[in-house]
Amino acid sequence: MNAAKREIKIKRVSSRKRSRDSLKTHLTPARKRAGGGGGGGGGAGGGGGGGAGGEQSLRDWASSSFMAEYCSDSEDLFGDYDSILEDSSLLAKLDDAEQNERQCELQNKAVDQQDFITLRPSEDADIRKRSCEDILTDSILDNLGDEYFKDLPASQLEFQERVHEGAKWSKLQDGEKTSTPLRNAGAERNAEDIPRRQMKARRSVTDQLKRTMLCNAAAPSGVSRSVVLKEAVVSEEISVAMQAMETVSAQTTDLGPFFGLPTKVKDLIYQLRGIERLYDWQETCLNLDCVHQRKNLIYSLPTSGGKTLVAEILVLRELLCRKKDCLFIVPYISLVQEKVRGLASFGLELDFMVEEYAGSKGKFPPVKRRNQRSLYIATIEKAHSLVNALVETDRLENLGLVVVDELHMLGDGSRGAIIEMTLAKVLYMSKATQIIGMSATLGNIKDLQTFLRAENYTNDFRPVQLKEFVKVKDTIYEVHPKEEECFRFSRVLNFKYSSGMQKIDPDHIIALVTEVIPTHSCLVFCPTKKNCENVAGMVCKYLKEEFLQHREAEKAVLLRELKDSGNGSVCPVLRRTVPFGLAYHHSGLTSEERKLVEEAYSNGVLCLLTCTSTLAAGINLPARRVILRSPYVATDFLKRSQYKQMVGRAGRAGIDTEGESILVLQDKDRTMAKSLVCAPMENCYSNLMHDEGKGILSLILSLIGLNITRSVDQVRDFLSWTLLYVQQKQLCVEKSLWEVVQQCVDLLKQKDLITADAHGESLQVTKLGKATYKGSVDLTHSDELYRDLAKGLEGLLLNSYLHLVYLVTPYDMISQCKPDWMIFFRQFTQLSAAEQKMSGAVGVPESFVARKAAGQTVKKSVNMMAVRRMYLALVLFSLLKETNLWSVADRFQLSRGFIQTLLSSSSAFCSCVLHFTEELEEFWPFKALLTELTRRLSYCVKAELIPLMEVAGVMESRAKQLYNAGYKTLTHLANADPAVLSKTIENLYKKRANQIVASAKMLLNEKAAALQEEVDDLLMMPLDLPSERLT
């Protein structure tokens, strides 16, 4: 057979059985081709990603001499080979015989027992007691008759003999002992079981035949030469087809018509997201040549343009079509949890894992799964640790796609440096991994393209038209960048202010918000956290009584939930504003309070939020109108990117026809505001040199530790894959990049993090250096952490958590703490004698605290860093003991938001310290101790609630509700009915209930799969098992 004349048509890969009518080939008997009617060619499933190339393949197929269809490993290779020996096909006749048998069954006719001579003796009366599937199997073969078997290949004759043997054996069995219903006992069995048993029988016969057909060439032949030759031809054709499929399988990705994905994915997007069709720009982007060729891509659109859906479709294509793992990087823990909840349902339906890497969550290296792909959703820091773990275990090639949300954060200080390190390692180490970046519009996008070797797609699409305005005094101007003045008069505010109101609200915030609420939603961005609370309180003072009646019952439920989350305490500002449908949102709230406020706003229970700029960068909460209370964030004038992110929240797709933003200005800010609203976007620059080069130091240390580079020259070669290299002319002015590299290597040697050989060429990481990069510990604190842990081992206090809590209190939180000495002394005196002794051992004696509380001067020098760290440790220690954040905040006179941040930072740092100690043998006792402490700090609740709080998005008050309703374990929650759950749990909407159940199922599957992988590893035969030597 000439290979040049063959055309291989790739249709689909699916584990489901294909329709027999969809593929009639020249191998199918003529009578079946005629009866098939033309068939259609695969329907919707065959059109995926075809385009012009697919039509050309169809045209070429008409003249081809051979056609093969690629199928997955789990698919039936012979499902559509109805004949491979033309009209003498055994399978075709088996099919016809089975159809006749089924017709007989439906018509309740007795099975003719006279033709069973070949396979079993007819005089055996007990044979009537055999099961339906036995009789069905035998009767089909009997109907074929002896003449059909005379030209069989040898292996199939062996199969026939096995059937004979099976029939003889079944005669000897006692019919009364079988649990299978008798053929004449149809009235006693469930009718629904009949087709299933018949199909099972059909499959068993067919599958055995197919297996034997593959063994034809190896079986001894006792038949005629012509039969042997015919069998050899068939075997060769099968072999050629299999080789052809292996050739194309690596390049084949299409599974269906929805951008290469099955129609089921499109249906799921509609069911779970309510999206019926994609925007034009999304279709264009997904059909770009660079996307099909798997080149790297950066695409930039305004906020709320639908960027995320494109990335999710590309992720699904990588997981399902190419069978590779994916990494999705987002900036904040809240966004990780939101993404995990949103994609868990897709994972359950499409059979892939969704794993959370945020805070203290995440396994390094990740569990290696043989039969499933994983989607890792990670914060910036966790993504870097994950890539390091994959490089170290030589598994980076399994990572097919990396998606970075908010790619412009490359220019955002130390976090930007971590993104750059992560992407540079992926670029350098794995040429097969595709990188997709979603970014705001940038002025120097070309630099990012050069860095990522990527193409760029830009569009200014917004689903809802945005109109930008500014307000000066009582006049509103529309923003027109093309006009000389930049602003065009629009209207004068029509709201009557009393003299008293004018003093309280000189910026007319009340007038602006009451134009839209409560019918529509509104966001008011304020420069400070305190201003958020003040504005919310001010607005509700002047609202009418009708605001209280709007969704009154739901607001009462929200207040109860806020009270439950605070263990009986509610913020006095929220208690006053929520009945009017108003709330504030900033980092001073606990994570649970923020979640409740966000859900209430999303569902329309709250119509107005006063918030800080962090809301714009976090969870997507759109509004009909966005008001910027001031062009400042604290004392800094807004950046263009911040402004665009805030105003981008205006306009809710599918609800509003347009959105509007209003920037409130004072006369003095008018000139600067013009540059803010009309200037081009800022540029994005590398931050590896930020903060005295911390980023590049950390990068070089990890490169040497991971054996990516072993010399200074190799380090220089790697740096050519960084954004810093692309921008070195702007950023390396005083010293060249190569001088910087040499200086960093020398500094790492001084810190005893790396060593060099005698010639100074080969670089190696020390144990301390390895612990530092594996623990993701800041280089400036690695020495100090080592000393603290070593000193701690000398007199480690084990009858209290205080000593361990002190050791994992984050160094970077110390500067934010200013102790209240009276509170410090009061809490210190409540410690046990052993705990006070431990405090003195770390450098904070009771005498010092007492003198400071009394206002006396302290002559003896004391390490104030240790003192402040001890104060924060006391806050955490109190929190672990009573788990009531509100009472602890009140006791230490700190905001509950600060304590929440301290708690989450401590749990993440505890995880880092744990990985740090795992690399240093002298710290072996810490491994067990810190594992449990990390778990306690991560949730800080009663032990029985922890399994429920492991589910993404389930906070303490919700966990209590679930526990009290009887959902006490992860298994309970995973098997819950979402409809029942939403009715049982107060204020739990059906959509959220579905997400919680899906997340619980995904987490349960993840834990079960990890245990199964462990079992498989234990039972696997070692590849290097010594074999018996011949003597």
C-alpha cells in the first residue's frame, strides 16, 4: 500500500461510543452502506476547528485508498470496522444475528432450541435455567451456523473452541444455585434490566472476537494458504492504521466544534455562566494563528471586557485535548478562591482536578497523577514555588500552559519581580509550555512581547459603553480626550442642598448617589479607609424612609449573618448603614465580613458600597455608576492604570445599557486631572533591581539551587530571558547588567548561601541557601531566621504554643506594629512562669515591659524588633486560645482587619518556615510541630469546623451553619443536594450552593486521588528489580 496515497482524517477523540451510522467506509458491507443513508459525517462533533483545512480533507478523502480515524486509548478501535473481510465479516453477521435475537425477545417468541447442536447438546433439560446473557450469547452464535466458521483464521477457531468448552462447563453447573434470573421468569424481573444485560452479553462476545482478531498473525495456522494470506492482509492494514494514528496523535488536538472542544463545554459555559455566545473579539482571539500554533500571547482589553473567559477556554483545551497540566496565576487569595469555586464544576464534569495554591494551601511538589490532569490556581508567590518544585522534580514539561492574570503587575514592586522570575524559568526550561498573559493596556507592550517571545492582541471592546465625567463644584463635564480642554460641559447638578447639608457634603456625593440608588448599584471609591466609613454614614443620614423598605427582609438576614461572623458583635457603622442598603468595604473588615458584603452587593441586597482602590483590583463587582471621591489614594495622586481600573467597574454586562464614572475634582487638581484622564498608559518596567536588587539575588540563588545554572556565564545566559535584559539600557545605568550579576554572586558567597570550587567557576548552593529558596524566605531575613530557630531549639517551650508562634510571626509585619505598653504589660502578666521565661530568653524580659508601661526610661539596650515581634506573637497567641477575632481586636485595641491580615500572613510564613526547616537536618523537631501549627493558624476555628473550611469560600459562620444543619464532614458536603442545601441554610443562594458542593466534591476527589496514587506507588513493581542470574 503506497503511503503517499493515504489520507488520514482526524475527526474526534472521545471515550464515548461512536455512532455506527456516522462512518460508513469501503470496508463496510454493501448492504449496510446502502441502508445507512449517507449519514452526515459526524454532525456537530466533527466540525471542531476544521475550517478550510477540514473541507479540503473531505474532498481528498473521496480519492483516497485508505482512511483511518484517530481515537483515544480508551475508545473502541473496532467500533466502526463493521467488516474487515468484506461480506464474510464475522462481526457483521454477529450483528445481524443479534438483531434477529432481539426481535424475537420483543415479540415474546420462544427461542428455537433445535439449531444448538454445534455448541451444546439439545437433550440437556437443565440448560433452560441458564441466565439470559448465557442463552443470548449462545443463541447468536448458533444462528450463524457451522458454515460461517469454516474459513476462520486460527485464532478465531480457538475462540470458537473456547465457546464450546464454556457451553460444556455450564451444563455441569447446578441451575438452582445461580443468582441470574431464568429466561422464563420475565414477570419477576425488572424490565429495565433486560436491555442492559443483553448489551453486556453483546459486548462480551464482540470484545472477545476483536481481541482474538488482533492475535491472528501470532496464532498457529492449520487452515488453507488463501485464508492465511487474507488474514495477513487484514493484520497489515490494522498495523498500518495504528502506525498512522501514532504519527498524528501527538499533533492532534481537536475534540469538537467549540474551538477544538466538545459541544459539552459550550453547554457547560451556558449552564454555569449563562453565556450563550462569545463576543466577536473573543472568537477572533481564539482563532488567531498564534493560538493555534501554540505561540505565546499577550492580549489587552479594558476592564470587564471578558478577558478571563478566553483564558479559561484555552486552559480547557490544554487539559482535555493535549492532556497537559495548567497553571493559572492571579494576584490575590480571594481571587484564587473565587476561581477555584467557579471552575470546580467544570473539573467534575470534564474529569480534571482543580487545585488551590494560596496562603498555606498547596503541595510541593504537586501530586503526580497518572490518569488525570490538574489545573493549579495560584497566587503569585505560590506559583513561583510551584514552578521551582516542578523544575526540581523534572516535571515542568508536564505543564502545558501558564496563564497570568494582570500581567501588568510585572511593574509592581517585589511581587512583579516574582512574576518575572517565574515566567523566565518557564521560558528557559520548557519550550513546549505556552504562556498567555492578560494585561491592561500598556505604553510599552513591545517590551513585554520581546520578553515573552509573544504576539499581542489588543481591542478596546467593552460590553457596556462607558461614559467618563468629572465634577467641579456643582457642574459635570464629559471627558473628551481629543478636545483641547479635555472636558466638555454636560450638565449642572439638580439637587437642593440646605446650608447644613452643604457643610457636611461639599462634594455633592449624596446628590450623585441618589440619582441611581436603590434601583441601580453604585460604587464610591474613597482615598482612605476612614473616609469610606464616614461617607457611608453621611449618605444614610439623608436618605428617605423608602430606602429602609427596599428588600428589608434580606437586609435583616445580612445583619444576622454579620453578627454571627463576629460571634455576636457587629460593626456599629454597618449596623447603621446596612438597613439603608449601604456598606463600606476595605481591609479593615475581616475576610468573612468582606465576603458577606460582596455577596449581598452582587445579589442586589446592597445598592451602594464605599470602598478603597483595592476593591477595583480584586473581585469583580460592577456598578451602574462609579464615583471617585478624590483623585488621590491616601496622599498619592492616582496613576492612570489605577484610574482606568476603577472606572472600568462601571457598567454591568447584561443589565445596563451604559455605565458612567464621575471623578470629583477640586479646582487645584484640574490640571493634573487632565493628564490623568487623557494621558497615554504608563510603561511597565522590570522590578528585579527593586529594593536594592532583592529580586535578582533571589533569582540567582534559586537558579544555582535548582541546577539550572552552574556558573556565572550560565547565569548571564539565563538573564537574557528576563524583562530586565530587555530593559537594561533604562534600568542598568550606573552598572552594566553583567557587573550586577558578578556583584550578586559575590554577595551570595558572603552570606554563605552559595560556594564556588577552587577555580571559582562551578557554583553550588549551600544547605542554608537551599533552605532559603525552597522556603521562599526573604534573603534579608534568612540569617536571622536561622539564628532564631537555632536559639529556639536550646530551650523550646512545648507546653504552650507561644514559643512556636513567636518563631513564625512574620518579620515584614513588625514595622506595622507599635505596642501599647499598658496592654503589653497586662497581657504579659497573664502568661505562665514558663511563658514569661521564654519571653526573656528571646530578649523581652518582664522588667523591660514593666518599665515601659510605667513610663520610665530604660537604660539597658533592648532589641526593639524582638519586642514588637513578641507583641504580635501575643496577639496571635490570644487568637489561637479563644478564636474570637472581635474580642482579641478589642483587647489589643487593633482593627480586626489588621488582625486578620496578621493571621493570614502568619499562616503563610509558618508554611515557609516549615519548608525551610525540612532542608536542614538540625531542625528536624520542627517538622511535626509546624505542620500542626500551620493548620491551626490557617483556620483559627474549633477543630470540628476545619474540614468544612477547607472548601474554597466557606468561612467560619457558614461552616457553623453547615455543621449545625448536619453537614459535619467534607463527605457530607460533597454528597449534599444543592437545592436542599440552599433551602436549609439561611441566605445561601442556589448558585452559591452549587459552587460549594462542587468545590467539596473536587476537594474530596483530590484527596482520594492522592491516596490512590500513594497506593499505586506502593504496589508498583520496581523497574530496577534484580533479575535471577543464570549460573
